[in-house]
Amino acid sequence: MSSFIVTGCAGFIGSTLVNRLLLGGHEVIGVDNFSTGQRRFLDGALKNQGFKLMAMDLLDLDALKIACAGAEAVFHLSANADVRFGTNHPRRDLEQNTIATYNVLEAMRANGIKKIAFSSTGSVYGESPVVPTPEDGPFPIQTSLYGASKAAGEGLISAYCEGFGFQACIFRFVSILGERYTHGHVFDFYQKLKADPTRLPVLGNGKQRKSYLYVQDCIDAILLAMDKAPDRVNIFNLGVDGYCEVNDSIGWICEELGVKPVMEYTGGDRGWIGDNPFIFLDTKRIQALGWKPKFGIKEGVIKTVQYLRANEWVFESRGQ
Ligand SMILES: NC(=O)c1ccc[n+]([C@@H]2O[C@H](COP(=O)([O-])OP(=O)(O)OC[C@H]3O[C@@H](n4cnc5c(N)ncnc54)[C@H](O)[C@@H]3O)[C@@H](O)[C@H]2O)c1
């Protein structure tokens, strides 16, 4: 049995990871400020004696140092996970993603904790000239404040590995799908279709090519890598071996909901500033450790729609 910190423990991916760690018989200290996290996602965990919730903000370094006492490793999942609205509040990504990551590293250093898993993002590649994009492709030009703040977090983590003997697994995910999904294109389309099933506004031309990964496959990869990764700094892309068009995904969502809306495209080959029209990551490195996703993109989209249909309360919490 080990004792782990999970930051962002009330979020979509963080709360799913908490459940998996508890299922493995581990002790978990969960940290969250509930800015986007949902208390209901922790209902099960809170019944488990191995789980302790620290409702606090990662920007409070003194409190974080106390929360981390006695843990063996940190899974750092907390973030401002919104890519699209980054330019509306440029300071947010810096604070929530870069400075919060610095605080996590400092709290680890104060407590002698040397192992960290970090949820970075495929957005750090900007618009890579190489697709499928490998982890060691050309040094990327950043196209979003979110990607830039995560790349800065990655930089800090590798410097702490070098400077203080930490070991890190850095995961660059494509978009994640599945139960507890509360933000992203399926959420937006579902919400719009619920309001008006006869028409669907779509950002861009719908031909953007994107890759997705089911949340339990993502957690499988994180746990495997934390167990087996050989190097001091280990960077892994996480995604399925393929991609779909936004229009394909819309088709699956509409079919599942039984609606036939008229499409209203805003036009252009991208939806917003920083929207990469073609995301497809090379995942040979994580596959070499023995990981393979169990679910494809279509199954992930359908599972997400089914989850949202059974849990429409999330729209009251997270919808606009
Ligand atoms: N969901 C995706 O498709 C996706 C893709 C790539 C990377 N990621 C990364 O994976 C991680 C988890 O994403 P998610 O989809 O679960 O997002 P989420 O918004 O559901 O979860 C983030 C959690 O962090 C908490 N949090 C935010 N700022 C905090 C702070 N200052 N102090 C304490 N808690 C704070 C929120 O309340 C929330 O519970 C993030 O780092 C995100 O950038 C997600």
C-alpha cells in the first residue's frame, strides 16, 4: 500500500484516478479548490477510509506543504483545463498551470517526495509539422496560452528532476472522453442540441481532425508508466492510434440522441485561436511499455453521450 497525493481530485480525470488508486488498496490525499471540480464525483471516495480530502487552493503553498506530508508520490492533475478562452484572461493559465505546478514541486521538495506524474497536453505541440507527432519532434511553437503554461510546467518539472533528483512521468494527452466528462466538444454539442435539436452551430468547417482517448484507458497508461517508466524524465503521448473529423463525432452524437439538426458552420479551418486543425499523436513510446487502449474514438464519444444523458445535472454545474 502506498500513499499518494492527487491534485485536481474532484475533476473529470482526477476523480477517476482517485477511484482507481483506492481500488488498488492505496491511500489517497485529494487536493481540490472545486473551481471546476464536482463534490459528487467524490461521493464514493469519501466513503473509503483510505481517502482524505483537502479542500484548498494550490496557490496556497504553506497549506500545500502541510497537505503533502507523508506521501510517496504526487499525481498532479489540477489545472485550468480550458484551452479555448485562454486569451480572455491571460493570467489564469500562468497562475493555475505554471505557478501551481511550481508550488506542487516546492511542496514535494519540502516533504522529500521525489516522484511526480503530470497531466500535460498534446496542445504543447502547437501545430506540429510532423503528424502523427512524436514526443521528440521539432521544438514546438506555442499557439495557446494553455499549451504555453503546460510547456512551462514541463520545463520546471524536468529542472527539478535534474536539480533535486526527482523522477517524473509527463503525459501529453489528446482530448479525453468518458464518464464524468464536463467540458469539451461533446459537452458543448449536447448542450446546444438539448436547447434546440433542430440546428447545431459548429465552430469552423467541421473538418478539423482530432484524436481522443477514453478516460479509463488514460488512467491505465498513467498507472503503468508510474510503475515502469525507466528514466528520470519520461514523456509520454497518450491517445488512440487514429483520429476522426469533428463531423464524424457530430454524426455519432446525433445518432445516439436520435436527432437530425441542420448544421450551421461558422467557417474556416479552425474553431478558435489556438485550435489545431489536425491532432494525432504518435504513441509508440507508451505502447512499448505494454499499454494499448481498449476503446476506440466512436465508443468513447458514445459512452460520453450516454453519461451526459444519465447525468444532466452536470450542465447546471458546468454549463453556460
Ligand atoms: N480533459 C481533457 O481532455 C484533457 C486533455 C489534455 C490534458 N488534460 C489535463 O488533465 C488534467 C485534468 O483535466 P480534467 O479534464 O479532469 O479537468 P477538470 O477541470 O475536470 O479538473 C481540474 C480540477 O482541478 C481543480 N483545480 C483547478 N485549479 C485548482 C487550484 N488552484 N487548486 C486546487 N484545485 C484546483 C478543479 O477544481 C478541478 O477539480 C488537467 O491538468 C488538464 O489540463 C485534460
